Amino acid sequence: GESVGLHLPTLSVQEGDNSIINCAYSNSASDYFIWYKQESGKGPQFIIDIRSNMDKRQGQRVTVLLNKTVKHLSLQIAATQPGDSAVYFCADPPSEGDSSYKLIFGSGTRLLVRP
Amino acid sequence: GAVVSQHPSRVICKSGTSVKIECRSLDFQATTMFWYRQFPKQSLMLMATSNEGSKATYEQGVEKDKFLINHASLTLSTLTVTSAHPEDSSFYICSARRPGNEQFFGPGTRLTVL
């Protein structure tokens, strides 16, 4: 993929509120996206993914929305908890035909949960 | 999910010394491993792609003679930072690719060069 970026570098939410983290991508050919969560001092962890043939996918307390028209995706976290405090990255995995297998990360959004 | 480990988790060394970081896939064979560097409050930047049994492919701007990568087996890749300097201080993260394109990340290694 090409560049993948985020709109907001830091998001502060009240515990119990919903969080929305946004991500824009530039490669219209991108067909698969992953959201990762990175806690302080740790490696990224897979949260949820979505393919381009879907516009919404739900997990446990998380929902990813994909708008291919404007090349935008978002991660929604319901009832945000202190344990959700982390940096969240969207990533554009390589297509099946891309033998480089390189993963391109967005710039990241830091989510701070206020007690 | 699959497990990827890194060792050491953190290391402090003197300027001019070399440091080796290991990345292991514990429960799967990884034909490809990746090394990333992450500076504070920044995203992960890919340094190189490590393929088992062949030379690593480095990203533009990454010095291959400074960051030596060896992928001797399907479960182990090592990154050696040679003649480390304070500007090499960073968080180094590896990932391993399982057949099917899934990538799993290690916990990272915090390198501090004095």
C-alpha cells in the first residue's frame, strides 16, 4: 500500500464513553486493513481486520467501519475502559500478489482514558 | 494467536559496542521476519525484511552494514546493531509472517546507548 495516516494524534475520552479513531488511506487498490493496539513498551497486537468487500465489521466492543468512497476507516470502541489506553494503528497489509509482504503502518493515535 | 518472542527485552550499552537482538517464532515456522524501529511517540518504521536462508532486504536509508540481520532458521532472526551510538537508541520490534500472510509481533526490545 501507499501512505496510511491518521487524523488525530491524541484522543482523550471519559471512561465509559465511546471512542472513535480515524484513519485515511491513499491507495484505492488496498483491499484489506488491520487495526493494531500498542500498549506502552509492548509490541502491536491485532485487534480487528476488515476486507474491502465489507463496510462494517464488529468484534467484542470494537467496530471497524470502511468507507471506500473517501478512503477512510474508523475504529469504534464501545464503553471505553482504562485498559483501552494505548496507541492505535491502522495498517495496510500487502495484497496477495505482493511478494514483499511489507506492512505499512499509519502514524498512530494515542487514546487516553480519563477515570 | 501465534507467539513471537524477543530477547533481550531491554539493553543498555556503551557507545561503540555491538548489540544483538533475537526474534523467535515459538509455535510456527516463519519464512519471513521483519524488523521495525520505533522512536518515542512515532509509528513503527520498517527497517528490513529477513528471509530464511537469504540476505535481508533493507529499506531505503537503513545501513545494512550497521544493522546486520541473520535469519539462520525458520524460527530465529537476529538483528545486530554494530558500533552503536546514542542516536541508535530506540525500540526495536520484530514480526514474523506465518504462511497465509498473517504477521505476529514480538514484545519489542528497548535499546539505550550511553
